[in-house]
Amino acid sequence: MTPALVFRGVSKQFANYPVLDGIHLEASLGAFLSVVGPSGCGKSTLLNLAAGLIEASTGVIEVFGQPLTGINRRAGYVFQQEVLLPWKTVLDNVRLGPALAGLPKEQSVTLAREWIRRVGLEAFSHCYPHQLSGGMRKRVAMAQTWITKPDIVLMDEPFAALDVHTRIQMQMELLHLWSSTKNTVLFVTHDLEEAIALADEVLVLSAGPGSRIVGRYPIELERPRNLIDIKTEDAFREIYRAIWRDLRLEVQRSYERSGQTLQLAR
């Protein structure tokens, strides 16, 4: 089966600064991949390349076997900060994608109401973004993305700003949506526990500049997963320790390089 997303030797530079260097990755249809790494290592750049928002300096990105040129039309993007229009209601924000695609209003409204129901916001469809909690806005953003039926979903630390209880709730909601649609998910996070709890595989990026993939860890935990108790399981802790050995070294290197940069700046 043709992979959903492939990076073949992809590098990215901004001016003379190398952000990513020789990235090779492959995501099959329906796979859930998490990406972790030190701050500033290029995780968001990786997602922006997959989305077609920026071009690779070298290498090739393929989407279902075809070289990616321009915007990735088969991908949806959930940003760290929700991209909701403040003057539109929940209903109008969710139906925006189908409406822009030319779906008649009656059909787009019906479809939007179904996705609003699926994320548990039926009673809030008439509300505006400023009237919602952070978790509710995330639900709207996920409905806004999934309603367009993307084959690939790119997620850039979507739950980072949420409190721990809301975060677990949103993680469970995400797994529910993913298991019912089997999109390919590429999920960036600073939280190693979150990465393990959600993913089929965790990729570790090295410290920059010129970040590369230094670790690939299959997550052989049974699904469906109980995210409330999973972190207490022995298998989870073993996987965490194994990945942290790689990640810890890269975090230390990142701190050391930051310190050298600060000394040079002085």
C-alpha cells in the first residue's frame, strides 16, 4: 500500500541557518506518529513542510506517492492556537470548509451540526469563540478540521495550553475521532508522555541546528487505550525510559548550545 506521507532526505534552511537536515520518514495510511524534540529543533517546520506551507531546500516530500508541490490538499492542520473566526458562531466556523468547497448551505449546515454533535458541543452551536472555554475551542478546531475529511491530519502542540484534566479529555476525544476515521496523524508535542499515550510510533528529533531524526520507537500498547491510567502501567514506563534516554541527550545538547550562543552574544 502506498504510504500517506513520505520525506526523502528533506532538509530546510532559512537564510543560512539549517533547521532540518536529511529527514527520512514514512507514515502509512491510518498511522498515528508523534514527534518530540528539544525546543527550537524544527518540529513545527516539519509540519509546515508536510502541509506545503513552505518548500524543502533539498529532498522530496510525497503524498500518496505523488511529489508535493504547493499546498497539501489532502491534509488538515490543527494549530497550537485555534484559527477560529471571532465574528462567526461555532456552527458557522465548523461549516466554513464545506461552504468554501461549494457545498450548498443546507447540506453544509447539516454536516456541521453532525460534527458539532460528535465533539459534544450541540448546546453551544450558536455561541461565539470568546464565549467558549479553551477545551471547547479545541473541540471546534478539531471538528473544523475533520469535517473536510482530510487523509492526513497535522497537529502542532494542540493541547499545550490546556490544564491537565482538559488535556486528557481532549486526547481521548482525538483518539475517538482518529479511530473512527483512520486518518494519518502527524502530532508534534513537547510532552513525551502525551506522545507515547497517543501514538503508534514516536520519532525523536535531535537538537538544532540541522536537526535530524535520532530515534524511532514503535509503541506496542494495546488499543483502545485508557489514558487516565495508562501512565501507571509498567509497559508505558519502560517505553518512556527508553525514549527519554535519547531525548534527554538532545535536550542537554540544546541547553549547551543555547548557553554557547548566549556567551557569544555577550
